[in-house]
Amino acid sequence: MSNPTIEIQLSEQKKTKPQPEELVFGKFFSDHMFMMDYTEGTGWHDPKIVPYQPISMDPSAMILHYGQSVFEGLKAYLSNDNEVLLFRPEKNFERLNRSNERLCIPEVDEEFVLEGLKELLKVDKEWIPTAEGTSLYIRPFIFSTEHNLGVAPSKNYKFMIILSPVGAYYKEGINPVKIAVEHEYVRAIRGGTGNAKTGGNYAGSLKAQVNSAQQGYSQVLWLDGKEKKYIEEVGSMNVFFKIKGEVVTPAINGSILEGITRDSILQLLKHWNIPVSERRISFDEVYEAYRNGELEEAFGTGTAAVISPIGEFAYNGEKLIINDGVTGDLSKKLYDTLTGIQKGLIEDPFGWRVTL
């Protein structure tokens, strides 16, 4: 697609912005949104920034029946110099296209949609919160819009970006969360859609999440779909374990989401010369390390939570309390370093930060 001009329609009536203490995750939305359409034979067209508003859909729109959709999540911050900062945004749009390929959705021009995002951020810059622990969450997404009940890839799509000022993803913030190891349900299997960021993956995870929440746990830890033995990921995060000084995370295997925060943490650990490995790891191995006093820390990584220490696992009726239920030194150092880079507070030796 040649890069057309992005039409901008400014809102005539601005919303009242929430106070920092009101910010939770994903409840408030900025004044504007980016959108463009795809038509078979034409390609992606009519990019525009418009006031945030409901969209109308035909009852036969294919997304409502067959779930052909993908999405991404990234964040924007304001530096102390009042500059808008993004963190590795090109990686999000690369992953969006990998998800598109798996879901038979036409790829987007990654550079163009990133420019569209930057224009949207310029329009809604005042929505970026600055209080400690807050950020502007960015949600790009694509869904099928063709009016057709036949089971086939849609011929029409809509791409959108919406913005949401947020506080901490978990109510615990940087304090450790409690995670239940899931034995009954599975999230994904190799050959499925586990490594795509598509809505159906999350719909299928809700039952286990609701069950664990009723027991007082924030999320579930998914095991592999074949043997229900090997660790995959937490519902909204990749997962890491520090065992006898070495940090271990499950290797990418086709059913685990390739997290951008995960990749960043791996690079940071190697930069610090901390032993780290990506490999297959069973929860039995983690349990054995716990029993032997060798499980030093566990934490999750993801755009929404950044770093979330894990203070407890529920496993086969037993509670595994990690590091006395307090945030570990490595988890804290990783959180402080990554958020410091993201917010422009410390040096960025990796070139991850993008300044508008």
C-alpha cells in the first residue's frame, strides 16, 4: 500500500480525564482513535483519526460468528522533558503480522501503522498519565467485517488503535501475585493458535481463570496441552524461575506467545552476565527445587504488568510460598531497570526507546 494521507477529525467535546488514583487497567479511553479498512482487491485504505466512538456492525459480520481477530498491546510514557516515549513498538507490529498470517488476515504495512500510532499519540498526548505506576496503554486490533456466514477468511477487515490511561494491571502492583497451576484445562497446543495474539485464546482461558479467582488467585499457570506436565505461560504473562542462581524460562515452542517483554528481560539478564536458559521445564522440576530450597524467585513478564513477582503457587492442593511471599531482588532490579528505560529515566544501551 502506498502511504496515503491520514485524515484527522478532532473531537469537538473533550472527555473529563480520570484522576491518577482512579486509574485501573482498561476502563478509560482517550478522545480519539485510529482506524482504516481493508477491502479485497483494494487493500488497506482510508486511514483516519476520529473521535472515540461506537462502531456499527452488521449482525452477519464474520467476527461475530467465527472470531477472526488479532490484537496487540504496548505502552506510551511521557519523559521528564515532556517527550512521548514508546518501547520497541516495531516489535509489536512485527508480531501483529505474524498473528495476521496465522489467522488468514491481510498483513499491514508495519511502518505505516506505526506512523498512524505516532500521529494518534500526538493528538491525544495529554492523555498520557505521569503518576508512579501509570502509563498509556495502546491497543491495536484487527477484525473481520464481511457480511457472510460461510466459514472462510473474510474479504473485509477493520484495523483500529485505541488508547487507555492505566494503572497497575494487577491490584497487587509490584507486590507478588498468587498463581494457581492449572491441571484440568489447557490454553493451547502446538499447531494451534497459542503463538498468535488472537481473541479466541483468551476466551478459552476464562473458565480456568474464573475458577482460580474464586480460590483467591490472580491468574493460572498453563501446562502443555499434551502431557499437562511442562510449563507454558501464565494467562497474561510469560514466566521465569530463578533456581540456584540460574534464571530459566520455557523455550518458545509454537504454543507460547513470543513476548516482547520476555525478549527484553532475556537480553537484560545476558547483559548483566546472569546465567539464563530457555528450555523445556516441568512444574515437577520447579516443585523439586522448591522442596530443596533452591527456588529463589519466580516472576511473570508482559506489557501490561511489565514484571510481576510471583509469591505463591497453588499446586496439587499445596501452597508453595516463594521468597517468603515478598518481591525478590532480581525481580525488583528488572522492574526498575525496564521501567526506567521505558520512561527515559536511565540509559538505554539497547536502543529500545523510541522518542516521538
